[in-house]
Amino acid sequence: MTRTVVMKFGGTSVQDPEALGRLITIVDGVASAGARPVVVVSALGGITDLLLSLATLAIDGGDARPVLTSIRTRHEAMLPMLGTGGRRDAVEAAIVRAIDDLAALHGAIATLGEASPRSLDILAATGELLSSRIVAAAFEAAGVRSQWFDARTLVVTDAQFTAAVPRNDLTGERCQAALVPALGEGRLPVIGGFIGATSDGATTTLGRGGSDYSAAIVGAAIAADEIQIWTDVDGMLTADPRVIPDARVVPELSFDEASELAYFGAKVLHPSTILPAVSSGIPVRILNSRAPQRAGSRITQAAAGSVHGLTAIACKRGVTRIDIASTRMLMAHGFLQRVFEVFARHRTAVDVVTTSEVSVSVTIDDARAVDRITGDLSAFADVQVVTGRAIVCAVGDRMATDATLSARVIASLEGMPLEMISQGGSRRNVTLVVPDALVREAMQRLHARFFAATGAEAVPA
């Protein structure tokens, strides 16, 4: 049976004509090997930020024309890849219409003096809608039978604008009805990631980084054999290369390990990406579009396990620690409930938690509501807020069976102020909170301790 492969390409993989040429070559190689590709693309690199800046300009009374010109110029630079004739003319007309619509929306936001989440989604979705049309037309110009699909007709979501949640039943029905016949007829579907629509057609987005999520949603909907995330790095690494220059590629890891690493700072993978893949048992491969010959990282339901004991380490910076204590709540069973109700009320996620009888410490990476949270907590507890913290997370499935690993992680950081230490219920990670100024040293110590020996694949220079 022919394999179906969903191939997602990030913004750097479609940022200019040269990158688009590489994308076409990569997809052609997969198709030539006998697979049936489905292509999901992000906006051109940097375009989403420009689009969202239009809202800020509108509210501040700024001139949108330079930004609109930049957006138009970036997309028109891709037109030579489309050849000549009606195909190119249609895409060029779509670019002009999009710029006109953006100008009108900028004006409407300026008049209202505020940008609603719904209007932000309309702005942001423009990038993927244009890039996917360009990519589909470029395949046609290269002699590949392709078909552009507006993702808003496939991915059905709720109405939580800027962070919409897919409705899997309707999305599955629509993807099966549209994509499976196209594949059966030998056509290459091309879809914009990151975007969807409510059941009544209102444009939504899945949140920043949501193109990865889109690929997994589509892959699960059509029962793909593999989901490939093509980016500008060689795969999941043993550490952030900006912190650890000699970080190595992790050839294989489990869904659970990848999820932990993504959540705690491994930027190569959007944390939600693997959820549809996990439920469907679809392997995810992370690959480098600038070096497609490299093997990358393969994420499966149950990986073999790292020879190092740990699979990788990650860090999340810009973290705020909140200490909540109340002797009045000694032995009171409702204390934790009251604490977490405050965070839920202000829609603020908590990363790390440590508790005792009369106190609880938590970390958050979104401090926008910290003053309101502190005010509510102060009604029944003493609260201290400490900024400038960082989370260091050591991940490995083998922690569940090797009790020495956690102790070795902590011992590697001897002498450093470890403000919080937490091990998840799954026993596949140890999470530590340190002052941000020490995060680089902590990562270097851990990486030297667990990954200096051979085993993981070194990242080519």
C-alpha cells in the first residue's frame, strides 16, 4: 500500500525563491520514492509578525503603508517561480486583494481604537493563505499536479480566537472528503497551516507555532503513515544550541519525551503538535530543509531509549516564581484548590509546582496577569513574587526505571541555588528552578555530565 506522508514546511523553508526551490525538490524526492505527500506550509518567514504589527500601528495611529508595501514585496518576489500566464496572474491578483483587505482592516481597527481577537486572527491568517497559494502554483509550474486547499474549509474549530481548538469530528470528515480523493487522483494537496474556521466560517488561528499542529491534525484525519516537520535545524537536539553550541541530534525519542522537551523550551517542536499524532500512533520526523540528506529525529510511541540515560535537556527563561504561604491554612484541605482557582480564573498556566503543609511555590512564564493574581492570592495567603528565574528540565524515559538518574542530575548542579525541584508523576523528567543568570552554567554542567560521551549524533558544523 502506498504510504501517505504529511510534510509541514516552516517559514524559513518558504522564505524566498531559493528556499521554495528546495521545498519542491524535497517533496518531489518523497513522491518519487513512492509516497503520496500532503504539503502544509507556514507563512513566509517573518510575515506573521508584520501582519500583527498592523494592529499595533492602527491603535497607535501609525502609517500602515510601509508595512503593507513590505508584505506585498515579499510575496511578489516569489512570482518568478510561478512561470507566466493565468496561474501567475491569479496569484498576483490574490496578493493585491489581500493587501487591500489588510488596509481596510487596519482602518477599521484604527476607527475602533482596539483590535479584537477575531480581527487579529483575520490579520494573521493572511500569511498562510498567501504562502500556500504560492506554493501550490509553484508546484504546477514545476510540472506537478497540485491542488490548493483553503485550510478554513478543512480545519473546523471552536470560536476561541487566537488559540482555537479543533473539532476533530468535523475536521476528520472534511479532510477525508476533500484530501483523500485528491490523493487518489494523483494530485498533491497544498494547505496553509496555523489557520481554521468555526462551523459558521469565521477565520480562526491555532496559536503561534500552530502550523505544526495543523500538520498533525491533518495527518490524523487522513490516517497518514508519517508526519514530517521540515525546519532549519537537524532535528530535536540534546540541548538548545544557543546555550550549548555542541548540542547533538537525538536520533529517536518517544512522544512523551518530545512533549516534555517541547513544553519546557525545545523550540523546534510546537508542544501541541504531537497530541493528534500520539492518539493516532503516527510517527513524527523532524528534518532540515537545508540539509535534507540528514536523518533528523524520529518521534514514536515507544523509542528505544538513550544510551546516556537522559534523552535531552531543555530550558525556559523569563520565568516568574510565586511563593504562596499561609499558616491560617495549616492542614486545611481547600488550600491548594483556592490557589489554583486563582490561576484558572486569570487563564494563566502553571509550569512547576512544589508544596508543603502551609505553602506552595509555582512558576509561570506568562506574567501579564501577575498583579491581579497576587491581589487575589493575598486575600488568604502571604505572597512573594520573584522574577528573573529559569527552568531547567532533564528528560528521559529511563528515569522511570533508573532511580539513580534523578540523583545524578541534582548532584551535577552541586553548589548552585536550586530554588525548586520537581519530578513529574510520569517520572520521566526532573525540573529545577534557578536564577536566570545561572541557567547557562546549569545547562553546560548537565550536558557535560550526560552527553559528553559518544552516542548521540553530533550536529555537523
